[in-house]
Amino acid sequence: MAQQYLVIHMTDSSGATLSPDQDRRMLESWADEGAGAGRLGPGAPVAGSDRAKSVVVRDGTTFVTDGPFPEFKEWFAGYDLIEAESIDDAAAFMSKHPSAVLGRILILPVVTHPWE
């Protein structure tokens, strides 16, 4: 039975570079394979850190701060929801995505809350 995974695309300064054409071809091939196998759910790139906000509540006070965030060495570049038989299967599929070459990909199993 397939499991759903949240895939987070991260930038990484140790990543390789791809030309825009290489990036597009690799992404299109990955998306075609995923769509053909029924693996792909919603996904999208996200805006850069210059358009981001951080929200925390401490002692009843809400703090909203602007990005960029200098403490971050990597940046969250986008996300996908995919389905795979196992996390190893998800990793093999995600190794074909340009983010695996350009940056780093985090794969997290989607689970229910313990009270559900």
C-alpha cells in the first residue's frame, strides 16, 4: 500500500549547477514519470527569503519578522506531495529531480496526529 510523503526541496551551496534547459528537461522527465505512475500530488516552488515571514508566539505575544534569515545556510525552495511504496522507493524517485543535483531533498512520511 502506498504511503504519502512530503518532499521539501532545499538549496545547498555544495550542489551542482544546471543550465535552465537541463533543469527544465530533468524536471519534466521526473514529472512525466510521476504523473504516469500516479505518484504526484500537489507541489510548487516558493518565493525567496526576501518575501518570507517568520511567526512565533511567546508568552502570549506574537512576533512577526521579515526574511531573509541569516542563520539559514539553506533555503526552502519548494515542496511536493508524492506517493510511494516505501521511503526508499520515494528516495529513488526523488533522486531524478533537479533539486537532488542543485540542492538537497528532505523526505518526510505523512502521518496522522496521535489523537486521530
